[in-house]
Amino acid sequence: MLKESCGVFGIYNHRDAGLLTYLGLYALQHRGEESAGIVTSDRKKIRMHKDLGLVSDVFNEEILKKLDGIIAIGHTRYSTTGSTNIKNVQPFLAEFDNYSLALGHNGNLTNTLELHRALEKRGAIFQTTMDSEIIMHLIAHSPSKSLEERIVYCLRAIKGAFSLVLMTKDTLIGARDPYGFRPLVLGKLNNAYVLASETCALDLVRAKYVREVEPGEIIFIGKNGIKSINPFNNKKRAFCIFEYIYFARPDSDIFGHSVYETRKRLGDQLAREFKVKADLVVPIPDSGNFAALGFAKRAKIDYEPAIIRNHYIGRTFIEPQQYIRDVKVKLKLNPAKKIIKNKKVVLVEDSIVRGTTSKARVRAIKEAGAKEIHLAVSCPPIKFPCFYGIDFPTRKELIASNKSVESIRKFLGLDSLKYLSLEGMLKSMPVDKNNFCTACFTGKYPTTLNPNISKSSLEKINNRKIC
């Protein structure tokens, strides 16, 4: 199971800002299931509530009534590894130099270590284990006076991936890193403006999509309307390709294009590259559903959603005993035996990371009586860790980094295994192939990593961080 850092949402000039932020986070729940928080402002007083748990667990009607305000930001989070701690729940809220500033961050910084050391030398005291706190410290320690100059100072100092929502008592701010790793969109609801990680959140609150926040752009939304600046000269783009493959909801538009249609094209291309005789095309729910549709149509093989997902089961990787993990995998995804029995089945999956979950799924399909099992994966083998906000583990834990495709096939117990080619994946994308980050497949990172820190050390740092 892949994990991505966070979902962010913000709204300006709506009397139900807190409630609409709750709904926005509900739509973005897939981007983070461990904690949630909302900060609101009525231009005079800031209010906040955050806690561990799902959005529906953290908030109720009574709590939302107390979150009065016309401005709000919200955040829902996945941690990468390590303990889940209430101190790490976002948004962060801090006061300095007569500013009250709240912050929500989606992404991951790559120069955390050197910034952390430099800030400590300047007297900064850290309360959390999150790189997001560094952003707040940099804004507070900026030599500039105005908030705009402080934010520019901060964003020029940090490296890596960030889509941010920030809020003062009277202003909503959105910012995106100059490479555009993580998505951020702008919408409008009557006289209110909305910022969100995905367009599905705009849809739920009935806001109209206006445009993408551009890579490197900082948007200030206040009583005088919108002010946009872009203090970066970078022209290179590095959109995270896994937003299309896995993370984003299929009903969202990401980087200006439909996730649903892109996943279908990935499946179509996969079928062009993988000629296999089979009776059924069966998706691994839910992210494999639309690639499987494209595959089945191109291959002219019957599409059968014959693996049933139980949406009320918790995460599978927290159980210490292998038997319990295996049971939970089967509880979460259970095959329909009468559909699968004695059939040659093509399973369509979005990706394989460690391989342990895929192995349990293949075993369940075998036990359901499949005659043959062929696995088609709608991306290339993942061989390298991500330093930009996805919880891809160290190389030694990535199965494709240590095994050949044939070895993986044997390990999973398959009759055949086919990954989509890098060229085929990029061909399926709706925008220029040069605009994507594909480092997890190629090892070619779009940003310059700290030359004084080895990649193995960076992996350890990345694996240790909470968000």
C-alpha cells in the first residue's frame, strides 16, 4: 500500500468556512487517514481543532459550530514511518511579531537536515519531528518585515516538494513549489475563494474550478481580492506521475487533466504491450479499476470486478503477526469464487512496492480456483525511493530494486508478470512527458540533492520523517 503525505484545503470569505473545510477534507480523506485539523478566523480571533483519526472521527457538529469564521484552512495527513503523535498533527499555528499564522503542508523537503541545524543555531526550538515546522520557523526568522517578503524568503530557502495553504487572521495564502510536484487548485464559490489539493474537493463544496495554482506561484487572497506572485525563475516541471497512477481520486482533474481518462489510457497501453490469452480482466480495487477498464477494452477480454473490497477494514500493515496481516488482506479484498474458478485471469494492479501484499492477493485468487493468474501493472518497476512526499521505502525494501521481473513473478506465484514500460507510461500521460518526475523508476531526481549527504543517508532521513 502506497502512502502520500497530505491533503490541504482552504477557503476565504464564506460564513460557513469551517463546515466547508470539513467537507473539503472529507473529499480528500484518501490523501491521509491518520489525522485531521481545521483552523478558522473571523478576522479577529483564530480558532483551531485537530486530532488523530479520520475526518469524521475528529470533527462532529458541536466542534464545527465552535469553529466560527469566514476564513479557514484544513489538513489531513498520512505519516510516513515512526510513531503517530498529536504534536505532528497539522495545521500548525504560531504567533510571532504580531502575526498569527496557520500552515498546512503537502509534500516533503529535501534540505531538512541543513535547515534544521541552521535554525537551531539561531535559537529555534522544534516541537515536532516534521519538516513542515521548518517552514514556519523560516517565516518567523526571516529578516523581512512584511508577511509577503517573509514567505518569499522562506520558500526560496526550502527545497523539494510543497503545496501549502497558510492563513492569517485576514488572509488566505496558497503556494506551490517551482517544480509543481504536488497539485493545488483554485476555485470559486459565489464570492468565496477556495484552495484544494484536488478538484474533487471543489466539487463537494460546489465550488467552480478556476485554474491550477502554477508551479512557483504564491497566491494572497484578502479583502482586495487575489494577488499572485512568482519569485522563482525555474522553468522545469516535475509533476508527480503517481498522482495519475494511484493517489488522486479518479473523479479529480490533476495538473489540468482527468485522472479517470489517464488511468484508462495506461490500461490501454498496457494491453498493447502485454498480449495474453485470458478469460477475464479483474482489477485490484480501487486504483486498478480504471486501468483494467482500458486493458479489457483494448484486449477484448471480459471485464469482471471479481475482487470485492470491504471499505470498513483498517490498514493492513500495522499488525505484527503475519497470519493476522494475511487475514486482514483477505477481509479487505475478497475474490468472488464462482466468477474466478477455472478461469484464466489477468489481474490489473497500479504498482508493486514491497510485494508482500501482492503475494497475499495472488494466493487468495489461487485459492478461489483460478486456472491461470497473469498480473499486469500499470507502471514500470519501482526501484528507487521518493524524497518528495511518497512513502516509498529504502531501496533494500523495494522488491524491484533487488529482484528481476522473473524473480518477482516466481516470488508472487504468477503464471506471467508484465510491467508497463516507461515509454508506454509517459505516452499515456495527458501532458508533455518531460513535465513529470519519474525518479522512482529511473533514479534521476529532478532536484539537486545535498552532495554532502549520501543517498542512503537521505533514505534513512526520509524514512524517519513523519510528514
